[in-house]
Amino acid sequence: MSRIDSIIETARSYLGTTEGSAKHKEIIDLYNKARYSDAYQMTMNDLWCCAFVVAVFEKCGMADIIPGYAACDQMISIFTKWGRYYSRSVRSVRPGDIIFYNWNGDLSADHVGIVVQNRFGELSVIEGNKSDTVAYRSIGSMDSCVLGYGVPNYEATSESRIDSTSHDLDKEYIRTLPLLQYGKNNVYVKILQVLLNYYYDANLEVDGEYGVQTKKVVADYQMSNLLEVDGIVGTETWSHLLLKQK
């Protein structure tokens, strides 16, 4: 199964999910697990169209190729920085693209979904929070309500996305790094472990697993550098690690 097929199949598995249900809670929990370190932490009472998109990618192990935000305009901003946002007239739409809508013509995004089919310009889209459920929408690719499309880089690995941006460690980049905490297992944890070993002589095994020892070293590092001591790597801790000089 291709990565795009995996996203589409997972999105379909949520069809019929209603607000307040156990699967709605799963969506919110997956979003909160994948969200960027400066992104809003969602509750069950929040609008959740963006959370649905992020949750689908997180469940498929592809959270690194989707902007981890709960607001459509923030997602568009990151897609634009990645060079992967297109207006509705620029390119043909493909399954797996992320569609953004604007209902009132003010050029601000109001809603988002995952394109699962394009039949001669008639799109089938799966959306979260569509009348408080996960449901299909049919819409023309050139409809005036379509603001544009974000295109996740399905060909990229987590390692390649980090490598391609690792020389641009300014605050804007750091804001896009994910929140890391106990239980995470990904390439970002490996990067964290390398940094802690370099700056703090932590002697951690670089295995990508945010376990008890990694959490302890993070907390010790935070205490030693007068940061908030919570064992969680958010924007403040990332900034200190990436922008400091040894």
C-alpha cells in the first residue's frame, strides 16, 4: 500500500465519527500528540477540522509531512514555507492533497479536508467537523469556495525533511518542530538525544525512543539552564539546544 493509500484508508476509517464520541476523542488525542510545540492544545469542545487531518497523518506515522496546527491559516503558512501550497488554478488536484476552503470570500481559510478522489475535476473529500461528524463532501476543484491546496511531501522521510532544513535554525523553523515527551519514538527524538549528548555529555543511546532516561536528562538539562522543568521538549527547550553555543 502506498503512503497516499494509507492516508485515504485511515481517513475513511473515521467516516461517521460524531462529536463527543470515543473516536472523536481519539482524533483530539492524536492531534495533541502530533502538534507543533507552539500549537494550541485542543479539547473536545474545539473546532476540529484541522485536528482530523493532523490525526490521520499521525496515525499513519506521517505527522512530519503535515503542519501540526489547529488553525487552517497556520497550516497554509507552513505549507507555503515548504513551497507546497498552491492556489486552485495552479495544478491538478490529486488524492492525498489537503484542500482548504473559504466560505465568505475574505481570503482566510475556514475549513480543511483530505482529497480522496478526483474524477474529471469533481473532488471527493473527507472532512472532520463537517456538521459535527467526519463525512464526505463533493465539490468542483475550481469552485469559488476552494481557497487552495497543501501538498504533503509523500516521497520524503522524516530524516530528509530535517536534513533539508537543518542549516536554517532560526526561530521560525524552531516553531515548526514537534513537541517531544515521554512515549514518543521518531527521528526528532534521535536529534534531541544527539544534542543532549553533545551539549550535556548525557551519554544517551541514540535510539529515537523518548523513554525514562531521556526524560530525566531533559529535566536535568532544563534545571541546569534555568528553563521550565517539565521533561517536555517544547519551543523554549528546542531553542536553547539549537541556538546556544557550546
